[in-house]
Amino acid sequence: MPRFASDLDAAAPGPEHRPFRPPLPHQGPLGSGRDRARFHPLSRLRQGLVGGLLRLSLALAVALTGPLGAQAAIQEAVFAGGCFWCLEHDLAQVTGVLEAVSGYSGGSLANPTYKQVSAGGTGHQEAVRVRFDDTRVSYATLLRAYWRNVDALDAGGQFCDRGASYRPVIFSAGDSQASQARLSLGQAAQELKRSPSEIKVQLKALTRFWLAEAYHQNYAETHKVAYNYYRWACGRDQRLDQLWGKRARSSQAWAAG
């Protein structure tokens, strides 16, 4: 978010209903062996047990494939790339992303505010937490989308926003994300035809993500005019086009070296 942001802001369903079905008429003489077997209390008990087991199996199958089962595919990733208004908007466009929210990460201060982070000294960066369905989009794809939305050669901030709180950082949660982040740095360097030492995006272990104030969330949609003017005036897209060319703002495969 720009330092002049203040100028821009002024009942569960009941059981399934089953209609009453009368018993079939007797087809043999009343009291025949076949009829006694059909209507014997033990026979009805066995039928009830079988029916109950079938209903229980169906309920378990629904539970495993319903919302609780689906949650197993939801993953999180945290990135810092300058103004969180912009990075939130850009990553939210990636197919398979369920949510992108703005916040702060990287520092030690608990419950930081925008005023504290932008003033410096907290160690936090403006960051974005992405929740995504990993059956629809991989972490590696998100990494490509992230790189093509930041200036990977700028360690002093991003675009017109300067200072430590705007530094680009990939915050990895666990060994898998950390190893993929390291690999992506080399791939980004290769695509930019730079040495890895020239890449200024930091790779850090995620400690905690703190949600930013409500007025920062979904800013690109709730303050369209102010957001679009800021993005243009900050030169973000111009620099991305200059740096990444036709792959700017995309998640397509890395360019061959």
C-alpha cells in the first residue's frame, strides 16, 4: 500500500422423508412357509439391520467426499511483494485460488497495525496470504505467478513504494515449500538471464501471518478509481512489462534457458 494511502481513502435439514409403502399382498396361502419367512420378526430385524448398514455406509461416503473431505486439499502460501493491495488482486486471479487477503509477516511485533509497519522498525512486510485448492493449482504455479508480479531485482522496496516493509519475500511453510521456493529462484534468474546472486527476493520461513485492517481487504474492488490511479502512478505494470516481457503477470511455464 502506498504511503499516501490516507489521501486515497477518505437449520440443518431433517431426515429424508420416505412415503409409506404398504406391504405387498400375499401371493400364496396365508401361513405358507414363504409368507412366514417374509413376515417373521427375525426376518424383519435382519432387513432392518441391513438397511441401517447401507444408510450408514452412504452417510460416510457423503461425509468423506463432502466439505470435510474437500478441506484436505486446501493449502496456504504467504508472499510479500510491495503494496499488498496489488499483490492480493493479482494472486486472486489465479485459477484455483480460493482466497487472497492482505496482512503483515516477517517481524516479531504481535498484532501489528499499518501505521506501525509503515513507520518501520517492526521487521514486518506487507504480505498476502493465499488459500488455494492444490488439486486445481500447485504451489509451483503460484510461485511463477508471484515472481511475474514483482520486481525481483529490487531489494529496497517495490516500484514507487520504498523501505523495508515493501521488500519482496517468499515465506515458506515447511520443507516442501522451502525447497520449491529455492528452485523457483533459480528458474526466475534463468528466465531473467541473471545470476541467482542478483535476485533480491528473500526466502524466509513463515512464522506467523497477521491480518491487516478491514479497509485494506479487497481494496482493488472496493476503491477501484483510487486503486487504478495508484497502480498506474506507481509504475508497477510498466516495470513488470519491462522486466518479464510477455510473461509478466502470468503463471505460465518458465521460459527455456
